[in-house]
Amino acid sequence: MKEQLLILAAISTCVLSMAWLPSISKKVKISYPIFLLLMGFGLYWLEIPITWPDHNSHNSEIMLLSEIIVVVSLMTAGLKIDISYARKNWKVPFRLIAIAMPLTMISIFFIGTNLLSLSIPLAVLLAAVMAPTDPVLASEVQLKETYLDKDKDRRNLPEFTLTSEAGINDGLAFPFTYLGALLIKNNGIENFDWLNWFLDKFLLKIVIGIVAGFLMGWIIIKLQKYLKELFGIKTWDGLLAFSLAIATYSLTELIHGYGFLAVFITSLTLRNSYRIDNQYKKKLHSFIDEIERLLLVLWVVLFAGTIMSGFLSGLSWQTIAIAIGIVIILRPLCGLIALTGTRMSRKERFTISFFGVRGIGSLFYLSWAFVYLNDTSGSNELYTIVTLIVFCSIIIHGISAPFFFRKKLSNN
């Protein structure tokens, strides 16, 4: 009983700190995930009896917590974006999805096979899980305000591009994670059914995810309208955002679609509906944002404790150099290639390219793959490199982000 109270006191104190950490972060010019890392290090040093995650025995626990926080963060991201689905509004984010994301995956695949000595299936899985940028840990470089001055062109804001990129590619990384897992199960590329993977895991599941997302958003909007008109019933409950995110994700997965993609589409549909009061949209965003920060504390603290428990011990300098290079060289280079020819300034292109934050989504996909395979063969190597890349991303982007995004978005 005493140990349980000690754990509860320690975690609740970390959660309590989130009431002030965003403001402190702005003052000291260091992103608050770094402070959460330090708290996790401290809890481990104080020997708080927390069961720190271990990929060899807790794949499902890592997956579940990561899954929930990514779902919540995708709803949060979508509720920030007040731009219609018109193609012209999404040209820049789609460039990152269509060019930067594949280039990054191809590059990491070759790094995996040539520098890390991974097999082809493991290298494909590594490339896939490192493909998505993170909507959670990257929150400080994404849109802050849900409403802007209407005279501002939101499409050209780096924050909009980074928010929308993270929302879209978290769903589109799943087909390639499936590919890596299926190649491992098949013991290589020989006799692999590429057509089935493309038609089912890539095409069908993406289409179902998009359609399900639109439908869930449309149903909620219509429900709000008819309940009010026919029965005089309406809700101002912020809980709708959280429950809708979880319901959309789970139902879409049940009907063979990609739930992450559906949640983001649902939140965009909700956000851009004129039938829902603007003040209520703000309340929905505020509620889900606080849930996201609560879950972020839990995840980062556990992540920090896992690192302190010796998870990254024995790393070679070559592996460390590769991880840092992926964060500060590979993603920026792929991003700059994707954004060549856009009307953005050189500084905006570099900012967008540099802040391809890797984080919680990557560890979710990796843990999902090994739970799906029900086999941990080769997991230690992949968990080590992915954890190291995420750790480097938190530190490098956490220190640099406040200097790139000094002004509040609403004051731009």
C-alpha cells in the first residue's frame, strides 16, 4: 500500500507541474518535454518503485499507452486547423507526405541494411516506424491558437504545415509498418504477396479510414443539429472530443480501416463545420489538449525511467552518430527537397524541414509490430535505435524549438 501511494504521489506531482511547465518553458527557452525527461530521471534516481517499461516483456503496455496518446493528439491537431479540404490549402503538407516521407523511409532503409547490418525485413520495419512525424512531442512547433486573424494566410505558416503533416502521416505510416511486419513473418521478400499488401493494407485500409473519418464527423454534426432542433437537447461538454476520438479510432479499426487517419479526418470535419458553435469548438480543443498533456507526462516520465534503467547502455559511437544524423541531417535534407519550388521563404522551408520530430508514434508502431508478430526476434536492436532517435529528437528539437518559434502564433 505504501509503495502504491509513493508511486501515486510521484506521478501526480509530475502531472501537477504541467500547470506551469508550458509557461516556464517559454521563459527559459527550453521545451517542456525536456523537463519531463528530467523528472523521469529523478524518479528513477530516487528509486520510486515504478515498473519501468521493458520491450521484452511489456510490448502491449507500451503499445496501449502510446496508442491512446497518439489518438488524443490527432484529435487535438485536427481541432486546431480551420482550413477547408480544398486542394490548394494542402499543397505544402502533401509535398512532405508525397516526397519527404518516402525519401526518409528509403534513406533509413539503406542506413539499416548498410550501416546497422539489419536484415531487409527489419530495415523495412525501421524505416516505416521512423516515417511519421510526431503530433505529441511536436506540439510546441505546431499551431497554438485555434483561431487566427482572418487577414492572415494560414496556409503559409510553418506551424500549419507541421501540424497537418503530423496528422496525415501518422495514419499513412501504418501500411509500411504492416509491410515490415509481414516481411518478417514471411522471412524475407521471396514469394511475398506484394499485390495483396498493396490492395488490402495500403489502398483499402486507407480508403476506409478516410471515409470512416468523414462519416463519424458528419454523424456527430447531424446528431448535434437534430437533437437541438427536435428535442431542444444540446451539449457543451468537452468530453465529446475525447470520447469521439476513441470511438472513431476503435470503430474504424474494427471495420478494417486505419483509425489514426480516421480520427484526424473526423477532427478536421468537426472543426470546419459551420453548424457547431465556435465557442464550443474552442472548448472541445481546450478539453482534449489538457487530456493530451496529462498522457504526455505519463509517457515521457516512463520513457525517461526506461532510459535510466540501462536500456541504451552499450551503444557504439557509430549508432549514436547515425541517430543524430537522422534527426539533424536526413529529415531536414528530405524536407528541403520536398519544399523546393514553393513560395515559402528560405527560413520557413528550413524550419519546416528541420522540425520533423520523431517520438511516441514511432514507438507505438514498433511495439505494435512485435505484438502483431507475437515474436521478439530482432526487437532489441530496433527498440534501441528507435529509442535513441526519439531521445535525440526530444533533446535537439526541444532546445532549438523555442528559438525558431519565439513569437506567439496569434501575434504573427
